[in-house]
Amino acid sequence: MADQEDQAQSRRAVAVNNGAVAAAGNGKVAKRDSDEIVAEIERTRQNLARTIDSLADRVSPASNVRRLRERAAEEISRPEVQLAVVAVALAATGITIYRIWGRRRG
């Protein structure tokens, strides 16, 4: 029984979602300053705008292409990737020459 009373009292003492009114255990209500509420609304609005901009950037096809190009440019600038590209080009050239000369002989 004491646990239920403690829970009920703790529920009364909890502030409601950082709202404008907070209930204390003694039944009194404390009001927040309107300037503080306006400032919190503005902060929330700015955070929401940043979140929406971030989501719009993530799903934008143009942004996805730009990020893909940047990533490809970073990968191609690595020496081991450049070496692999040269090796593949030489192998393709060798196979092409071999096939052309093989047709001429046969």
C-alpha cells in the first residue's frame, strides 16, 4: 500500500514533458516565464528545420550522385586503386591483341 502511495506522489512531482506547468508534491503549480517558453519553441523549431534539411539531403537524387562522385574520386586517388586500374587495362589490351593476332593466323 505504501508503494502505491509513493508512486502516486512521484507521479505528481514529475514535470509534464518540460511543459509550461510543473506540479510539485505539495499541490502547488509553478509557471514558467513566457520568454523561456518562446525561446524553447524557437530552439525546437530550429532543430526541426535542421532535421528536415538533413532528411531532404539524404533522399535527394542530386545529393546522392554528388556523394557518389566524391567517394569515387577519393577511391581513384588511392595508389593501390590506380595500380589495379592500370593492371586491368594492360590485361584487357593483351587479351585483345592476342585474339586479333589469333584470328589472323588461323
